[in-house]
Amino acid sequence: MPNEHISPTPVQQRLVNIGMLIQFHLAAIGHLVGWVLAFRDLQDGYGVEMFVYQGVPISFAILIGFYIIFRFRLAYSSFDAALVFMIVLNIAHALFMGFHGLILTPLFLITPLRLAIPILLYSIALHSYRATKYSIVCDS
């Protein structure tokens, strides 16, 4: 019985979908704005060509790759394992970008702030899912 697959409730799925919408769409908008600003600086003679033509597109491709990985984790692994993976990766990403923001560019401090809401939503969904799973197992 403990190994039985328990589907997440619609509320739990909605929390995760809202978190992913916030996480990835805001990141995509940020990447595009950053690329446009960097391209404009390049046209004005201040930008770094490698950053404009390689850095931002590679970073954007990594963003899309992680979105696909998260969706596959949600679809093909257990819901709670996928959420733990997402929370841990988001916390690591927020810490990494936060340190970069303190040391290199304050603009990077936007990332930890942007990730705070999805981490909170994923945590609520995970807690709710585990409570539901525990109550179903105990009632059986």
C-alpha cells in the first residue's frame, strides 16, 4: 500500500503550475530584456559581443532545458520527488545568483527574489501532498 501511486489534487497541481509559470515566464522575460539591453549597449559601443551572441542564448537554452526537465520529472516520477528536486535546484540557483549579485552585479539579485514565490508554492504543494498521502496510507 505505501508504494501505491497517489495522484496530486487539482489544487496541488495548480500550485505547481502557477509556480512554474512565475518561475519560467519571468525568467524568459528577464532573459529577453537582458539580451535587448546588451544588444543595445553593443550597438552603442559599450557591450561585450560574446555575451550578446553566446552568453544570453546559451543561458536561455539552459532555461528551456530545465523547464523540460521539470515537466518530465512531474510527468514520469513521483510528485513529491519531482517537487523536492525542483525546490532543491531552485534554492541552489537562488543562492548561486545571490552570491553573484553581492559580488559581481546587483542585477543578479533579481533571481533570488523571483524564485522565492515558486519555492514557496512548491513547498506548500509538497507539504499538502505528503499530508494527503500520509492520511490515505494511515486510513487504509
